[in-house]
Amino acid sequence: MGKRHAGAALAGLISSGLALYASQAAALEPLPAWQLDWHPWGDDRPTPALCRGVYVMPAYRLPRPDLAEQIRAEADSAYYGEDGETILGGEVILRRGDSQLESPRVSMPPERERAFADGPLALRDINLLVRGEAGEISLTSEAANIDAAHFVVHDQHMRGDALQLERLEDGRFRLTSASFTTCDPGSNLWSLVTGDLVLDRESGFGTARHARLEMGNVPVFYWPWVRFPIDDRRHTGFLWPELGFSGGALDYAQPFYWNIAPNHDATLTPRWIGDRGLLLGGEYRYLFPSDAGQVEGAFLSSDGGGSSDDPNAASRRFEGEDRWYIDYRHSGFFDARTRYNLRYGAASDGRYFDDYGSIFGDDPSNMPRLAQVDYRGDVWRLDARAQGYQRLDDPLRDRDKPFYRLPSLSADARWSQPGGLYQEWRSNVTYFWRDVNEVALSREREAAVGTRLHLAPATGWRFDESWGHLEPKVEWLYTAYDLDYGERQTDRDTSLQRGIPVSSIDGGLVFERELDLGGRAYRQTLEPRLNYAYVPARDQREFPDFDTSQRALSWSQLWSPYRFSGADRVGDLNRLSVGLDSRLLEDAQGRERLALGIGQAFYFDDRYIDMDGNADTLPPPPEEGGDFESWYSATRDRSSLVARLGWQISDAWSTRWQWIYDDNQQRTERTSLDLRYRSPAGHVLNLGYRWELQGFDPSVEPDDDEFRDYDREEYDLSFAWKLSPRVDLIGRAVYDYTNERLLDQLAGVQWNDCCYGLQVVWREWIDDQGTARVEDDSSERGLFLRFVFKGLGGVGGDAGDYFERAIPGYRATDF
């Protein structure tokens, strides 16, 4: 199923049991490490090895018998007793199948069904060693009984002892007054001590009664009954709890994992939040040969409202109400070319994940809903879907509600002929719908729902050689609408059509030369590029806005004829883009060491079409009371300069830079600089800088959550440093220079030893409360702990996934 659980069955934590059973398991004198098949690492120690050595099972001293029931024996002396028993002495070795007994004295009754061995003895099996003072071994089955036993499970790095160890006929081991650990010999940082322990290597788990967890010699947990894995297979049982504090309130979750079948499993998680109540969560997953899926969700009855004293606080907005979410995913395929996807997500309200989301606050912004069938052929690609999502904003205005596609049908194709000629066909018909109060919407076009047909046939020719390329292309964009404005009275036309030609020609050359820099040979390229695009203006004032936004300037946008995403707006354009790239290529594989590019677009006409679709008038200039940025964007005769740089400084260091500079206004509109370090040893360092002029991205409107009414300038530092194979230091800081505040701070340490792991994480971050106003922001903080006993499981939330998202390039060491 892709996810493994290493956990324990926690039937109850009873503090009084720590004292009651403190003397239950009598400790045996430890054996020297060499008697446990322990081999310390020398010069051959693997780099990622956390343990200080390894258990190595030696070769059998006798060859395997030819028959399963046959016994091979070797001894220094042998004689028969008065009652017919056989007594072997000296250095005695017996082997039956994979079992081998070594002892100084072995006696066998006349029936030859059992053997009694004096100690010190050693009983071996595959990846198993048991040493003891005396023992009874069956010569007809797997059964054995060893007194004062010390045992080692080589492949699980597990060792322990017991006053009595019994191997049952079915292969299980029952230990009385026992303890075990996965720590190296000489270290008992933790051990599980129990009066009755059963290890089942066949199924891969152990069970213990009246067990306590000791750290050093100090008991810290007690279970009347505990079940735990002894390998990587999944097992039914309680997982270790997750514990945290938020706003002074206890947050305790107790997951239970149910291994239903090899292709089915479930996790049920009751979660108690002190200031809110009992939240019941769960996840069910399944896997079949042709499809797979999962469903997860949670429910809390009558929200307690949180710990804020302010009755108007956002966290208390749903006090007394039921809170819940559900997320269902399913995907599969009918054949090699046809796949399908199902998705349904919903939450009781837009603040659910703000109040109950992941422990590190990395929550979804919407709940997707999808039913899709997709066919990919050699020529045609067909797609049928019903799609939408719940936007998780609170409050959510009608104008911000997303449109549903009920349904959306697409058919796309491409045909190619020898010589570079090709034809393309793109088509889509979609019915757009959303549940709004049409009369209350401030903009008339926002009240529309209905059907949109979009056709986009195209033809072109592509000439492509190593020294250059040329591609002219002509496309016809036809769009038709059948609209409905509901209860809203309007004079707008409900049947609309639009046809617009889009023509472009793109060409470039590649010049190369050999270059020697610092004694190293490179191949340098110089790649000039021209792109011309023409799109006439067509009035679109009557047209709705279902899925369209205006695109911000970028390197890729220099070469695109489309000023808008989606099909509701087609922007007029008469533009020539000019660019120049240069690259340094190293070695025969053409590995890129340096890439530098600069480009700019020149406009021959003003751009009339904006989101209002008016093709007759431009935005008014500032002297007439208009907005300068809107007027300037529509009338400027050239775009900003777009420059980019990628430099692989060394195998470990690299940098990326992008700069968008308005040479007319002499101002930077957007820039970003990233410096990255990736060490083979696992060290990661990221330095980032971001600047963006207020309003630079026209797709973000002033009412959007992402909008900021200031120039955004941010610094981002993150690192993960391996002090040793055992210790990782992790940190991140994001600083908002404009408002002189830290947006996110994170510091953590991960200690990963042979038998345990520890993560300690502190984080403080800004919650924007779903608004674009700085004065609404609040600060959140938390301290998180995860402790893992290898061979038993862990306590606390798993920070590894968050680290990898927050710190690019970091890969958490597996516990």
C-alpha cells in the first residue's frame, strides 16, 4: 500500500503498574558482545551506518542433513548410560535442518526424541542465536526450552534475555521474565521488560503482558498488554500517540491501525483537544490491480470554541457547531490508454483546517471534486469531466465562489506530415454553474452561468535543425455562449459568438564556438530569437468571466501570443519579442554550466482588451482621474526587460536569478535570487530573495487573499546540516522586509541513533486570517516532539514531511 506503520498496541497506560511490576523480570548478567555474534565496524564501516557494529551469523559448523528428520552429530566423546541413554561430551554439535546446538555435554534418552544440554550452550537457527545455562531440545520438532537465555535476532538488530526461553512447535518463541532492545551491546538506552513475551517471526510481531518501557533503568510506560512489530510488515494495533499543546490546551491523538488485508487497511484516530472537544478521524485505503483509492475524514460534535477570551475571535466563529471534513480519492484505468479519476472533498466550513489542520499548519486551500475519464491515443486525446471545488475561505463572498463544470468535454488532436507541416485541433464544451445570489452581485457579468463552446483549429510548419528553428503558425479561436442570468434583470445578450485569428512566427539561430576558461574546455552558444504575434481586437464586453485571468510578464510570456489564461478573453496583440540566450556546455554530454538570457517585447499597437473586454476605449490616463498602472500597461510601447541566469557554480553550489526591469520607468517590477548548496554528505542550504512591485501580477485582484497593498520584499533562509550521521540540524526563517517582521521561523534537531530517534521542533509563523490586511494577521507558535524507539514505534507528530516541504533539497533520515 506504500505506507508502513511501525507501532504498538497500547491497551492502557497505568502508572501504578510501573511500581507493581518493577521486579517482575529478573535481570541476567550481560554477555560479552563477541558471544552475541557482534562485529564492531572497522575501516569497512558503511557511510550511512548508525549502529557501531553488526550482528553476523557465522557459518554452520556441520553440513545440513540430507533428510529433514535426520540429525548430524559431532562430539569429543560418547558413551551409553546404564538406562540406555546416550551421553556426548567435550565439544558437542548437533544439527537438525536449520537448527544447530553447541554444548559441552548432551544426553539423549533411549527413544532419541529429546536432548538435554548443559551450559553454557548455544542454539542457532537462521538469523537467530540463543545462549543459555541449560536446555531441552526436541529432536523431532522445532520445540526447545532454554534456561537463563540470552538471544539475538540478527536481521532485526535485536537482543534480549529471559529467565526461560521456550521455542514452541509452531516456531514461536515464548519468553518468561524477559527484556529486549535494539540498542548496541553495552547500551540499554531503552528496553522493553515483561513477564510474558511471545515473538512470532512468521507473522512479524511480538506480544507482551504486563510490560514496561524502561529508559536506562527508569520505567516510563506500563501496558497490561502490548503488541509491536519486529519487522517492516504492517500489523493491526494501536500506534503511538501524538501529543501537543496549542494555546495552553492539551491536544492528544491516539491512532489505531487496522491491517484488514494485504490490499486494505484503515487508521482510526480519536483526538482530544482540551478547549474544543473530541474529534474522531479516520482513513481507509484500498488497492486493486487496476485501481486504488482512499477516504479520510473527521467529525467533532459541538465545537468548544477554542481558548481565546475574545468572543469575536475568528477561532470562535463556529462555537457550538458540528465541525467535519471528508476527502475521497479513487483512480484507475480501463486499459492502457483510458484512465479515470474520482475525487470528492468537503468541509463543514472554511475555517476547519485553520482550527484543526495538520500539526504544522500546512493546510489545503480548497476541497477538490472531480469525476474524469481520459483517453490518450496516438492522434486524439479525449477528456470528459465534472469538476469543481469548495473554496476554504471564511467568510466566502458569492463573487469568490468557484464555478463548477457540469460537465466539461474536450477533444484534442494533432497530425504531422513529413517536412514539418502539422495541424492541431482543440475543442471544448463546458457548462459552468455556481450557487450564488445573482441579484446581489455587484458586477452584472458575474451573475452569468451557462454553456461555452470553444474551438481552436490551427496549422503550422516547424523547421528544426541543430543550428536553428523557424515556426509560423495560424490559429482560429471560435467561442460561443448560451448564458442564463437567473433572477437578475439584464439587457445583456445571452447568445454570444466570437471568432479571432491568432498568428505568430517564431525563429531562432544557434551559434557555437569552443572556449577555454581556467584550463577547462567548454562549448559556448549564442542563440538569438525573434517572435512576432498578431491578434486583432474584438469587443468582449458582454462576455462572462468563467475561468480567465490576465497573465503576468515572464520569460515564457515573451514568446506566447496569449495575454489571458482560459477562453473567455482573447487579448489583442501586435508585438515583436527579441531575445538572446548564451550557454556554456561542458563535456561530451553537453552538461550545462551557465545559461544567461535577456529579452524584451516591443508593441506596435496599444492593448485595448482587459478583463472588462472593451475594444473601443483605453483606460483613462492619470490626468483624467484614471489609474496610472492600468493606463501605462495598456499604452506602453515596450515591455520590461526580462533577464534570467542559471549557474551551476560547482557540483554542490548553484544559483538562479530572474529580473524584470522597466527601463522606461527605471524600476524593478519583480526579481528573485536563489543560492543553493547540495552536499553529497546531505547538507542543504537555501538562500532566497524576492521582490515584487505591488499589483505586478494582474491575476491577483485587490479583494483576493493573495493581494498585498504594498511592495513585497522577502528574504528566505533555510538549511539542514548533518553534524554527524546521527545528528541533523534544521532551520528556516522568512523575513518580510517591507513590514519588518518574520513570517515564519523554524528550528529543529533530529537525533538518529541505532536504536532510537528524536525530533524536537520549534516553529512560529504568521496566520493571515484569510484577509489581505496586515492588521488582521496573528502569530502562532508551537513546540513539537517525536521520539522513536526502533523496534517499537514512536511518540509524537512526524515532522519529516514538513521539513522536506519547507526546506527544498532536504531528505529526512528514515527512523
